[in-house]
Amino acid sequence: MEAILNFINSTGFAQFFTGGNWKCILMIGIACFLLFLGIVKKFEPLLLVPIAFGMLITNLPGAGMFHEILFAGGHIHWDLFGGAPITAEFLKELSAAGVADTVLATVTAGQSISVGLVDILYLGIKLGIYPCLIFMGVGAMTDFGPLIANPKSLLLGAAAQVGIFLTYVGCRLSGLFTGAEAASVGIIGGADGPTALFVTAMLAPALLGPIAVSAYSYMALVPVIQPPIMKLLTTEKERQIVMRPLREVSKREKIIFPIVVTIFVALLVPSAAPLIACLMLGNLFKECGVTERLSKTVQNELMNIVTIFLGVSVGATATGATFLSVKTLGIMLMGVVAFACGTAGGVLLAKFMNLFLKEKINPLIGSAGVSAVPMAARVSQKVGQQYNPGNFLLMHAMGPNVAGVIGSAIAAGVLISLFG
């Protein structure tokens, strides 16, 4: 009978009724809702499904797949990975460093951690490996031709990054976030999931779960968030502007472009070098014509494997102890602000440029400066055709769109240099 009772008490069902585990029940509900959005509503399913499933498994009491204490205080505690017991002095140091009591309460002095599956997978995020590999895949699937053909679109991509810095200011004024945390929340405005993960893992790892969920959720909602802002800031006449077809870009230009950008950006913002280098290496695989096997591998097998590992490990950081807080609500709110400001920044700069240009730009393509590739460009095309069915803005919008990818990586490097 004693053995049976011990077994019952060791089950996750019994642990649901211990103190604080009501949060786990709520997080499991949120995970199931996100699975519904990914599977039924098809909102970014390739990322939302693994993220939601990671959130599900990390909040199952007793599963032991992810241990926040291994990464407490923003550092990887390699000695605990090796089986070293947790000391009272170590817990005091973490408490003094501001680690949440809810995290410290999960362990006791003298305890050794049995490293879980997600603990190992999470190292790929913490060490900055997964976001960079994702960028390599993005580069291999990206055509920089529209940007090369119309260099002015680089300015629109840069203007859309204003959402990052305005959101940073808003977060600081709210008093809820430190400088590093505000920078991590602000990067949501870049509309680039891997960049948000890269910055947050370095600057505010405790917020990785809420920021990841916010970033990818709002990326999926770009077709809902952007059109009202685009219509509010433009006139019907501006939305009907027809742009000339872009010139054809030579193969030589496409090969030289990733090399030049890598050199320039890495020298200008060294902190952005890992992201930019991987993005441009993937693009060089695609454009050079002699590495077809590598290009296909990066676009397919590597991209798919890393997406699974990244999604599950990101979701696993969204534990009830860290996710259910006032800061999480602040992140979700500021995420909308970041997207709105980024969209507005691109549109308003296009309108300003039209004051000086003989050949006018359709301001709708400015909204594509947020780097949700190619979704934001498709939104520009869709809204444009509502007012002029013969208007084809997709390729023009791809210029600011891919410029936004570069811009968000540069912004990430700037923030890491300032707060890292």
C-alpha cells in the first residue's frame, strides 16, 4: 500500500494539486489554444505548433524536461549540467542577482539536476546557434534582386525599424523593464522571430518565452494589423499609384551583393555579424550557381530540423512561473505598438520621399519594411489591388521587405552593443 501511495504521489496528476501548480493548468490551456491557432487557423503553423507543444510539455508537473535553474541569472551553469549539487551559497547569489523566487523555489540546497531533453535543446538558443542557422535558411530562400534594382527601398526598410526604438522608449517609460529587457521587447518591432530570439537570449533570457510567443503571434497577424494603419496614413489617390516594372538584375550583381553587405555590416556593427553573415552565406549558396546541393539542404532539411528544435525549446521557456506576470501583459501590449510603429514608419517615409521624387512611390510598399518575409509584401500587394486591380506591387514591396531583414539584424547588433 505504501508503494502504491508513493507512486500516486509521484504522478503529475497529484502534483497538480500542490502549491503554485494552478499556473501550470492555465499554461496548458494557453498551449492548447496556440495549437488550435496553428493547426486549425493555420497561423504560422511551422513555428506555432512546436512552440505551443514545447509550452505544453514544460508545464506538465514532474516531466522534468526543462529546468530554469540551469540558466538562472542569464548564464549557463555548466557545473550543474555536470551533476554538481546545488549549494546554499549558489542560491543566495542568484537571489541577490534578482532571480525570481518562483524559480529558486523549484530546487533545494544539496539537490542535483537530472538534465532534461529540452535543457540540451535550449543550449542552441542560449548560444545563439538556432537563430543564425534559421537566418541562413532565410537567406537561401530570399531574392535580393528587388532591393538591388531599387536601392531607395533600403531607406523604407530602415524607416520601418523605428518601431524597435520607439517601443524601447515606451518600455523604459513604463518602469516595468530594465534597459536590456526594453531592448528585447523593442526588437519585436522588427517582425523577425530569429532576431528577437537572438537578442532576448543574450539580453533578457528570462523573457524569452513571452517575447517569442508575442513575436510569432503578431507576425502571424500581420494581415490583420497592417491594413488599417496603411489605409489610415494614405489617401485613395496614393494607394492607386502605379510603379514601373523593376530592371533586371544581373547574376554578377546578385553574387557580389551578399559579399559586400557582409563586409560592410560586420565592420559597421560587429555584434550583428553572426546574423548577417549567416543570412548572406545562405543567399550566396542560392545565387552563386555552384552550390546547389548546399542551397537545397539549407532551405529544406537544415531549416526544418532547426525550426523543430528552436520551436520546442522556445516554448519550453514559457513556464507558468515566468509567463504569468505583469511583464508578460506589458510585452504583449508593446508588441502591438512595435508592429504599428514599424508599419507607420515605412509608410510615412515613402510619403515624405514622394515630395522630392519625380517618379512617385506607392506608400503602401513602405509597410513591407517590417521583415515578415514575404507576408508583409503580400499585404502591400493585396491592399494596393483593392484600389487599383491592375496594380502589381509585390516585387516592389519585396525590396523594403528584404531590406527590413537586414535592418532588423543591424538594429539587433546595435542593441546588443549597447546593453550586452
